[in-house]
Amino acid sequence: MDRIFSGIQPSGEIHIGNYVGAIRNWVQLVNQYECIYCVVDYHAITIEYEVSSMQRRILETATILVACGLTPDKCTVFVQSHVPEHTELTWIFNCVTPIGELERMTQFKEKSKQHRHNINMGLLDYPVLQAADILIYKAGYVPVGEDQTQHVELSREVARKFNARYGETFPEPQVLLSTAPRIAGTDGQAKMSKSMNNAIGLLDPPEVIQEKLRTAATCPHRERRSDPGHPEHCNIFTMHTAFSKTDQIDHVEKGCRSAGIGCIECKELLSENMVEELSLIQARVREINEKPGYIIDVLKSGASRCKTIATAVMDEVRQKIGIKSDW
Ligand code: AQP
């Protein structure tokens, strides 16, 4: 069975972009692949963060993954820092990765603008740590949202460079995109993001979801109710494609193009469907939270499984680069 790896940062509230762009796809893949999913805490410290909230965020993120269906009987869920071989491999990969490749990464450029006073080495090196996360498990596929495809491309290059210098070791991983690989924020412009105040949280209560959708941007070309809309330019329609049934999507698309339905009706239908799907996840989160220690056990056994794989791969890597220590 081919292996899959993907990760999520505990850098804020998990939102519906993370969910439909990545997590929901991860759940669908567990029957076809051997899946490893990771809470990437070392990635999350590349930007300023509240130290006292980090443990809570890590556990909350893992709880959401399990509540969405990534249960330990189907896949492995663990925390990146619990398997330190990831950071060891990062150092080795640093020594085959051209700095120029990292400087041209879109996320690095955007985060450098967002965090002008903290453009640190970790921000630049973020994709190399990601390459190590993926390649330490020799994963062949990486299901991510569209924003991460450039980083997966880089991990392919890192694998190629390592293999060329030290001999065939790593596969070149392929991206797997979901059917909703990019959800824009409620502002309708920037990507929905934990750090942008434009997100609908997976744990938001129904009234908050309704309010966020009520005020969310719609098709920029539709100024009046009587104007025909352009669903292909409307983030609300993109969300419909992720949360509504096929006949509803069809109804909304036709109604919008013909001005048969207005944005209020369109948003109300979306809101109902989103609340229905998220309330199931929220109920499972509550159930998990009633079992103290459960998530910690899931993460410990996940880390122990991953450690076995990572240790073997690091042995192979150390041998290939001439740093084997069996004296
Ligand atoms: N808006 C989005 N639409 C579709 N997919 C998305 N993903 C993130 N935002 C969207 C995908 O979710 C997975 C986990 O993302 P991440 O936590 O590792 O980091 P990110 O891409 O940087 O997500 P955020 O929410 O924007 O976090 P911050 O604000 O901390 O940078 C990835 O597969 C990602 O593609």
C-alpha cells in the first residue's frame, strides 16, 4: 500500500479551508493508502505565538483531526516534535537545498510581509522541514490545499538533489488536491487563513457561522438583487460546491446566473448545510473531550509507530552520507 503524509499547524483555530482543502480529503484517503497525519508544531513556531497556548492548540488540533474521522484504527496521528528525526533530517536536507529556491517560495514572501519584524531563518527553512516530514516516511503522496503545492514541488527537488548526491533513497512525492483546494476568506480575497481574521472556524457555533456568512463577500460583479451573478467569481458559490448537495449546487448556480435567487437566500442555504456538517464534528469533539487522556494516548502511540519508521530511515541516511555511528 502506498504511503501518504500530510500535516497541519497548530497555529490557530482550524477553519473550513483547512477542512475542505485538506482534512476531509485525508479522511477519504484512509481506505486506499497507509496514512500518516501530523500536527506540525515546529512549523508553528516560525511566527510569533503565545507560548502558554501552544499545548492547548496542539491537543485541540489533534482532537479535531480525530473528530473528523482520522481515528487510530484507520491511520496514524502524531505530533511532529515527538519524532525529533524530522529536525535531524532537515539539517541534512539544508545542505542540499539551494537558498535561492527557498527565497522564491510564495509563502515565504507573503509571511515576510506579514511578519516584517520577525523574518527568521525558520520562516525561510519552513519548506525544508516540510520535505523532511514527508520524506522521512518515504511518502509517495501528499494531500494538501493549493497553497502548499509549491512546497511539495520543493520536496521533490530536495529528494532529487539528495538522490543525485548520495544515491537513490527517497521517492519524489506527488500532490493530491481535494475538490475544494482553495477557499478564500470571508473577505472574498485572501486565502482563508488562521492568522487573517477572515476564517470560519470548524468549532464556530451556528449563530457565529450564520453571522460570518451573512456579512461575507459575494460575487463582486453583482451589485443589485436584479443583477445576474457570476458563480465562478463568488467565494460563497465555491463554499456551496464544498458543503451542498449536487441538486442544490445546480439550483444556486442557475438561480444566481439568472438573478432568480438573491445572495441572502443563497447564503442561508449554505449556512444550513455548513452548520449541519460541522455540528456532527463538534459533537464528536465534545465526546472526545469527555474522555480524559484519550487524545494523548492516540498521539503517543502514533509517535511510537512513526519513530520506528523514522529511526530506520535515518540509519539509512546517516550511512549514505558517511556519518554512520556504529563504533
Ligand atoms: N483557505 C484554504 N483553502 C484550502 N486549503 C487550505 N489549507 C489551508 N488554508 C486553506 C490547507 O490546510 C492544510 C493545513 O494548513 P496548515 O495549517 O499547515 O497551514 P496553512 O496552509 O498556512 O494554513 P493557514 O490556515 O493559512 O494557517 P496560517 O495562518 O497559520 O498560515 C494544508 O494542506 C493547506 O494547504
